[in-house]
Amino acid sequence: MNILGLGTAGCKIAKKLDNYSQYNAFFIDVRNDGECKNFFKIEEQSTHEDYESNYKPINLQDIVGETTLVTAGSGKITGLLLRLVEQLKNDKLTVLYIKPDMSTASEDAILREKVVFGILQQYVRSSLLSRLYIISNIATEAVLEKVSVVNYWDDINDVISSTFHMLNVFENTEPLLSTFTDVKKTNQIATLGVVGYKNLDEKIFYDLQKPRLKKYFFGISEKTLNEEKDLLQKIRSYVKDKSEERCSACFAIYSTNYEQDYVYVAQYASLIQEQNLDS
């Protein structure tokens, strides 16, 4: 899979994913602060609109096939995002969208984020994107028991990248047992989350409104698989409780070589998110 980071936040997460052998990472920004390979330098512009109007097609001939574009929404550089999506639309393109904390942002940044967020959702609804994953920095912060101010962004990006990676690993691994159903083409607005195996404490990376499907990925160690005789019953009971009206829940169980047991969740919706935010 190709990973394409756009802007500072997108490039930092793409750099994290580049540590895994499964990905070919590319980077687009005005400065190569991370000394990244496969870097495309963009001329810095004064406004969001200038990035779009002055956009020149980037030579992306090495990006072929399944691609995930990673970006945050409030930066000026996202002005070129929609032109970039148009350039990549012939490939299977997913967007991993990092929703920043807008509580202290400027009015211009809030407007930029709202415009980009809305248009990306329309793109996935019209099948220009295969899927849109929405990740909130604030919600992701809650996953960490303790957040160091010094390492804040590094820790946040670790959680986002590792969760996204494990989801890809499991989706390309044969499970021991599965009740998975296919994600409908209309339900491609999504988010991710983690579940503590021992206490089944579930933390979602974005408060997805009206999900239609929840998929739980149980990565279970060989020790637990052998010793917990009620494992299947426990999983079935938990997932059943997560089903709601007009929202089904399903699961798959995978054998892992890890000492710990891990549980991840992906939620999928068709509803445009935050469309009535100002009403």
C-alpha cells in the first residue's frame, strides 16, 4: 500500500507508517523537516485559495494502486487537497483525515477545516474516495493513560499509525473465526478505536454519528486461546451488546504471536458528519 502524507501532520504520520515494511511512503509539504525520502516540495503560498489556484500537477507516477492519503484539515496547504484527490482518483484512494482541536483555532483555520471536512465527505459519498477515516486528536488523546507535553504529538501519532497499521494487518490475515459482513458502498465514512481486552473498555477515535456497522478485530495470543475456554462466549456476548437499532456488530478472532491480547474496532456510517454543527 502507498501512504501519501500531506502537510506537517500528515507527513509525520506517514513517516511513522514508513517504519512498517508493508508501505511505500511519499510526502508533500513546503519543507522536508523530517528528511523524508520520496519528498515532493510545494512552493509555500499565502492563503488556502492560493494553494488551489497555483497548483501544478505533481509527478506521482510511482504511486500506483491502493493509496492512503493522510492529512489534517486546518492548514493552508489543504487548499491543494481537492486537486490532489482529482489527480489520484483513478487509484483506490482512501483518506485518513486527522481532525484537529479547533477550540483555540483562528476563524480562518476553523473555516478551512470545515470546508475540507465537508468536501471530503461528499467525495466519499460520490465514490471519488474509497473510504474516509476520521480521527480526532482530542479523542485519540483519551486513549493514552498519560500524555507527556514534550512527546505529545509523537505519542498521538504513534497511536494513530499503529492502530491503522494493525487494522490493515488483520484485514489481510485469515482469521480463526469470523462473523464479518461486507461494508456497504454507502457506509464508507469511518473511524477506528481500541478496546482493552481485560476490562473491555472501548475508546473510539471519533464520535461517529449513527454508525451502521461495527467490526471488532480480536488479536489473541496463543496462551489466551489455549487457556480461556470461555473466550468465544465472552466475545460473542460483548459484540452482541454493541449492536444497536440499525447498526449491526460483528467480529473476527486472529491468532497472534504477541504476549498481550489486542482488540481494535472500525465503525462505518453513511451520514455526513457534523452537517448540523451550526444549527
